[in-house]
Amino acid sequence: MSVAENIDASLDEDAAPKDLTDGFHLIIEALKLNGINTIYNVPGIPITDLGRYMQAEGMRVLSFRHEQHAGYAAAIAGYLTKKPGVCMTVSAPGFLNGLTALAHATTNCYPMILLSGSSEREIVDLQQGDYEEMDQLAIAKPLCKAAFRILHAEDIGIGIARAIRAAVSGRPGGVYLDLPAQLMAQTMDAAAGEKSLVKVIDPAPAQLPAPEAITRALEVLKNAKRPLIILGKGAAYAQADDEIRALVEKSGIPYLPMSMAKGLLPDTHPQSAGPARSLVLKESDTVMLIGARLNWLLSHGKGKAWGDNEKKFIHIDIEPTEMDSNVEIAAPVVGDIGSCVTALLDAMGDDWAPPPTEWTEAVNTKRQSNIERMAPRLQNNNVPMDFHGALGVLRTIIAERPDAILVNEGANTLDFARGIIDMYKPRKRLDVGTWGVMGIGMGQAIAAAVETGHPVLAVEGDSAFGFSGMEIETVCRYNLPVCIVVFNNGGIYRGTDVNPTGGPDVAPTVFVKDARYDKMMEAFGGVGYHATSPDELRQAVNEAMDSGKPSLVNAVIDPASGTESGRIGNLNPQSVVSKKK
Ligand code: ADP
Ligand code: MG
């Protein structure tokens, strides 16, 4: 602006404020322009007003009691929608609380953006002791896919565009966006501000596999005698449900769903090898991974769990560096799952031969015998309940309500529920993910209800529930259709450990005896239930799910049932000095 124009503008007192916009509003407009309308946040300095303005501008702003849970909500919202879930926090401590969830999103390949307010750059960089001083950008960097800071209002449009594209393109992940307090109050010409906004075109472009990669993969698959398909949560995320089902069915190959891929095809599908997991991992000779990594959850693709025979791996993933991460990949197929699966289907032609019946029958026999062996345990009416009796009830409830979303965490509660509760539709099972982390429960339950509008059943170990329990106030405040079942065995793993010294403190793994988690729910206006038998549990959960009201069922489980660390006790280091009994 020239000096003359400046004087002109200052003379026109009415026009000047109207023609200005500020950082607050540019952030909001940039998000809305890109279809981001829901924010998971915890208010405070310097983002309280940003949240208020967001709500005033028609965005949904959901406030949590702790940033970690707002973050887990945003992360799973990203997984469910393929759009970045957005978490907003205050500076330093709030940022750090949200950072756990950002790292979790990155590890799990969920698209998420953490927006954190931050202190004054000049003071932070000279370490002069500002309010909540912290170099947040530097701290976030190693824990996420990308990290940016916006210093000028005119860069807000491009900054948010970069954050969105970084979160969802290629392998999705967490992105940190640093918003210094001063940025929000910065003003600029409104028309120039509007022009500075960027609508991200095609934020996650299709990535087509090379034709020779497809030919190579089918060549390997054709020669297989005992092929296996493993579906991971990347396959569920891709939302190529019809194509994946068509590929599995056309190939005739048994498939194993990783826990969050359960329901991509119904667990009752005749080709499901879920109940024959050990057999198919050991005996298969060719394994096609679709959106699943050969990390610890698959024993790194080698060792005892995988048997002695030589195996060939076909790996479909959007991330080229995932190939050969643990074992040699005979046929890497790099691209987005929708494009890769479609290309495979096309190239398979109409005369694809199913795998040898000897193999498919061996898998079927094992599957049937395991299902039959389990059935009576799931119908037991023991009081106090054991895991099988209680989960047998919930298994039926999910079968009758296949649209409900199951959130699941705990140790034994997680391991048993994963095996016992069949899923029927894609992206209905949300659990602890790649880290096996405790604490995702209420954040995921809230986001699942908000993003999908479907009822949520959160099946929680009592220990796991404790990490996010205060968020039941959030569930009640937004009146969400969430039914929480706390598997209450009075402790971590179980409630029976004793202090070997005979001292007054209970053992480190033991909680208050006969705790009544249902009363917590009542404190916030939700409905509490106390269930001591499978029949009471069935009645309570059905009533809760029918009502759609925020509810919590305190399910009393035998304190003696439950094993150390569930199914991953082997990961505990062992002392050479024996434990005192
Ligand atoms: P699980 O824990 O279920 O085995 P992982 O999280 O280990 O699943 O693996 C998911 C994989 O899916 C990641 O390697 C990720 O790069 C990949 N992925 C995510 N989205 C896509 C997509 N749209 N197309 C292809 N691969 C994807
Ligand atoms: Mg417990």
C-alpha cells in the first residue's frame, strides 16, 4: 500500500475494520475450505477463542478433559474417514499430552493433524522463560510424519494445505502444525486473505502399481501350493472393500484378518482362517500381505510361529521402504491398495485356478475344530464371570448389531475379545493398534460415535479404562450412544496378586476391591449397570444399546481369571533371581 492509499484508508474509518481479517478466521476458513469441520480439543491459552470462533462459524468443536484423548479421537477419526482428524491443544504441557496421540497416529498410519498454540518465538528462541515456553516444533519433529510452523497470517492457507497433504498422501500419518499465539491476532486485508487460502486438490492421489509388479506377484501366487492372504488395517483404511472381497473370493485363498481388518469380510466367511491362525502361519508356503506390516504382531515374518518351510511373500503397500523390512519380499507391489487390488483382479483373468483342495480342506478342518472346541466355553454361566462367559454374551450382541462399532482395549480383555467377537462389516473394530497401547478407549469411542453416528460398544479392561475414564463426562456431555463395558477383575491382568512382604500396600497390579465403575457414569447423568452374571450382562448391554444413552456396565469378572500380560507375556524380561511368593 502506498503512503497515499494508507492515508485514504485511515480516513475511511468504517471501511477499514470490515476489510480486515485475522489469523483466527483464516485458520477456520482454510480448514472449512478443505472439508475439515470437526475439531477434538482441550481449550486454554492461546487457543480458547479459536475454538469459540470455530463453533460460531459452524464447525463441531468437541472439548475433552485431557489432550491425549482428544488426540486419540482425532487419530481414529482420520482412520475412519480418510481425512485428517484434527486435535487442538494449548502450548507446552497440552502439546506434550497431545503428542503421544500424534506419535500413535504416525505409528498406526492414521492421518491426523495436531494444532498446538505456542508461545512467543522471540522469547522461546532466546530461552527467556515465557509462559509455557517450549520449542514445540523441534520436539514434535521426530515423532510425526511432518511438522510445520506458520509465522505469518498470509501463510495460513498454504500451511494448512501442506499439513493436510502430508497427513493423507502416501502412507498416512501424524502432522504437527505450530500456531504461535501472535499469529492468531495478526491481521491482513480480507480479500488478500481469502485469496491466500488453498483448496487441496486430490490430497491422496492414486498410486498405480507397475504392471510388471502385478505380473510378478501373480506368477508367485500361481505357483503356490498353500497360499495365504493377510489383510491388515491398511486394507481397511483404504476403503476398497468390494475390490478386496472380490480378490479374496476370486482367488479362493484362505485369508487371515489382522485385528482391525476383522469384518473387512465377515469373520464367518468360509475362507476366513482366523480360527486356524497358527496352522496357516506355519504351513503356508506363499503369503500375500495387503496393508499389513511384518512387525511384532506377525512375529516379523520368521521364527517358530512361521514354521520351518520356506515362504515367499507378496507385499502390497503404499510405502516402498516397507518392502524387505523384516524378510525378503519375492513380489513387492507398491501402490495404493484400491489400485493394486484392482490391477491384480484384472490380470487374474476369468480362469484363475483355486488353491489345491488339500490345503483349503486342511484349513477348514482346523477352523471347524477350533470353533467347536470354543463354543461350550462361550456359553458358560459361571458366577463370578470368566472372560469367556462374558465375551460369549458380547459376541452374540455384536452378531445381532453388526453396525455397532466395537472399541476394545485391555490385556486379557483385548486378547480374548479379538478372538471371540466376530465382526461383520469393515472398520467396525477399533483397538489398541500397532503399539498395543492402553488408553485409546474413550477417545476412540467418542470419535467413532461422532464420525459415524453408529452406536459404540467399548469393551474395556478395568486397568485400560482407567487411562481415559474421566472422558465419560465427555460422552455424557455430548450425549453419545456409547455403551462401555468394564471387565472388572480388580487389577492389572488379574486382581489376586499379594504383597510378598506382608506390608500394608497391595501388590502393584491390584486395584480397589469391588470397585463400582457404574457409579462414575451415574455421576455425570449417564446410566450405570452392575452385572454379575452373563444373563445380567446380556440384559444390561441390550438395554443400553437399545436406549442409545451414555451407559457403563460394571461387569464383575473373577479376580483370579486373567493371565500375565494376556497373550504377550513372553515380552516380559525374566529375572534370574526367582520371584518371592
Ligand atoms: P496391521 O497392524 O493391521 O497389520 P499395519 O498398520 O501394520 O496393519 O499396516 C498397515 C499398512 O498399510 C502400512 O504399512 C501402510 O503403509 C499401509 N497402507 C495404509 N494405507 C494404505 C493405502 N491406501 N494403500 C496401500 N497401503 C496402505
Ligand atoms: Mg483387570
